[in-house]
Amino acid sequence: MMAASAADFLPDRRSLPALEEAAHDCRGCELYKNATQTVFGEGPIDADAFFVGEQPGNDEDLRGRPFVGPAGRLLDEALVAAGIDRSRVYVTNAVKHFKSIQRGKRRLHQKPRTREMMACRPWLLAEIEAVKPGVIVLLGATAAHSLMGRHFRVTATRGAIIASPYGRVLPTVHPSSILRAPDRDERHRQKELFFADMKKLRSVIDRRAVA
């Protein structure tokens, strides 16, 4: 019988290494069956910021690391433009297994269902508890709904610093949505907006550093 959620797999010791090790055996939902591996979060325990995406993509599933595919490269570019050191941020996903559908030789991304997202939520909360980030960046609707509830709207709060039970959050779009823009002009416009959000994040990090 499958466990109700990841809560059944959380270790007694909640350090990041202990959490990551335990997450590799998670069977809290069915997504593990078709994924190559669990893709846990990555970054320092004293991270300047904590990024939450949706789920691993194909590249992440194969390599076992978050944000190493096309969306990750765009995130890296935005961080460099804002003067934020990628090695100083923690990156993770609301869902730790790649959900996909096979189309020929390709595996196409599928959006996680609410029950899959909620089954994985204990991992995200445990990561936040371990890192205790000064600011949490919510990349897209799935990340926002996972942490803030299904009625939270990124479009209404994008780029604003919002108080939450988990600390300050900064909602913005997921980099993959920029890559899916219908044409070059729209991609450029969305990219500039995303870069501006990362510059706001930099100002939050700077203020925290001198506090």
C-alpha cells in the first residue's frame, strides 16, 4: 500500500544531507515509478535566497540535480545579470520527481496534480525549516500554490515582497514560461521582466546583509 505523502519518509534528523538521503526512497505518490530518480534541492545551508520551482525536467531527472536544463540556464543568466552568486542560493522544486508522458523517444513534461504536489509538500517544508531562508522566491504557480495555497495568484503579486508563515516570499514566473513565449519579442519582454524581479531580489539580499 502506498504511503499517503512524503511525511511518512521524513527522517528523524532534519539536516539537509539526512533529508536528501531519505528523499531518494520516497514513495509518497506514484511519480517515482516513471522517474529516473529523486531530484532533491541543492545549495548552502546559509543560502542568501531559496528558490522553489515546479518539478524536475528531463535534464534534471537524468542528472539528479535541480535547474540544470534550459530553464536553469535562463535562471543562471538572470542571477548573473542581477549580481547574485548561484552558489549562494538554494534551488529546489515543489515536486521531486519528473512527471512526463512518453511521445515516441521523447518524454514530455506534464503538470503535477494537486494531490501529487501536496504529497511532496513535506519535503519542501523540511527544506525551508533546515535552511531558514531570508527570502523565498516562488517560480510559477505550482511553487506558489504548494507553499501559499491554491488561491494564491502569482500574477497579482509578482515582484512584491510578501510576508508569509515561512518568511518573506517573492513570487515571479518560472523561467520555462519565458522559453515557451510565442515569439522573440514576447520572450525578450518576459525575460526583461524576470531580470527585473531578480534585481529586486538582489536588493532584498543586500538589505539583509547590512541589517
